[in-house]
Amino acid sequence: MKVGVMASGRGSNFHAILKESHNGNLPNVEIRHLIVNKKSAKAIEVAQEYNIPFTVIESKDKTRKDFEKEVAELFKKENIEIIVLAGFMRILTDHFVNLYKHKIINIHPSLLPAFPGAHAHRDAINSGVKKSGCTVHFVDEGVDSGPIIMQASVDIEEGESEESLSSKILVREHQIFPKTLELLCSNKIEIIGQNVKINPD
Ligand code: GAR
């Protein structure tokens, strides 16, 4: 399936997907294009390393509607079927989400529905939970609220810092995000209401 990626920053998840794809582990995934909403996004360097076409569509000083119109036009031109949010730090409008209903996946650094939003690591540490992790989910109209596809957990140790927790979770993100994408692109994921069923071969 033809996949478009959206990112805002470092791009380590984008890199993990490209690496797995390069190693032949994502046979049904064709990464066609990267869109970044900031020209400083390091994800651009990742695209260059793997020869993936990329476009900068600046989102600042633009309405969400105008930004998304440009994204949708580009992805339509590229025949994109699946959208991956790989550290894309902007909320999408209901209109855009419905344009690609159940075709947009996101990675979030907590075990959703716990700790949605922009400070997942800090919120997990401050709450005193002993485990956190990451979640790959479909994007719906809410914030980090769509059907959950896959999760991985890590222990929170005594004295854990935001940085150390983030690094531990990132290792797990890089494992489950490419895996989920391949399952989606090989039509093995079934959505039943808020529940997701993974169908084996
Ligand atoms: C990742 O930790 C991802 O889970 C998080 O941003 C980071 C992006 O890193 N995403 C969110 O918080 C979305 N709500 P990356 O640019 O190196 O992939």
C-alpha cells in the first residue's frame, strides 16, 4: 500500500519504518512521501538518506483547514492510501480525519487511554504508575482517542526521569510502529467499534 508520512521533528520513528522496509520486513508497505510541517524537522534528513521524496508545508501562520488542504492535495496526487503520523505534533480537523477514516495511524508515548496529550512521559511519572509504554492507534476526531491497535510496556523505575523514560519507550516504539504498519498494509487489521482485531494469515 502507498503510505504517506507526516512528521514534525526528529523522525526516529520514520527512520525505524524505513530501516525495516529496507531490510525487507515490510513487504506490503511502500513509503511514497514525507510531509513535514516545519522546515527545521530532522525527519527531512532521514528522507534524504533513504531517497524518499519530501515536502515542507509550513503550518505556522496558516489555518488548520488551509494546511490540511495542501496536505490532502499532495497525498491525493501521490495516490496515498495510508497516512502515518510519526511524531506529527498538530491536531487534525474532523474533516481531514474523515477523509482518511481508519487510514491514519499515530504513535503515542503512553499506554493509552492513560496520559494522552503533549506531556505523556511527565504525566506518567507524576502519577506514580509503575509501568508506561507506547500505543499505536487509529486517529479519530478526538485527541489520542482512536481504536488501539498495538501497545508495548516498559517499567518505570524509582527516580525515573522524563528523558530516561522517553528513551526506554522509544526503543519499543521503533519495534511496534513498523510492525503495525505492515499488519495494516496487509489488510490483517479489522476494526469492530472501538476494538481492533488482528487476523493471522
Ligand atoms: C515519539 O516519542 C512519539 O511517540 C511522540 O513524539 C515522538 C516523536 O519522535 N508522539 C507524540 O507525542 C504524539 N502525540 P520521533 O520524531 O523521533 O519519531
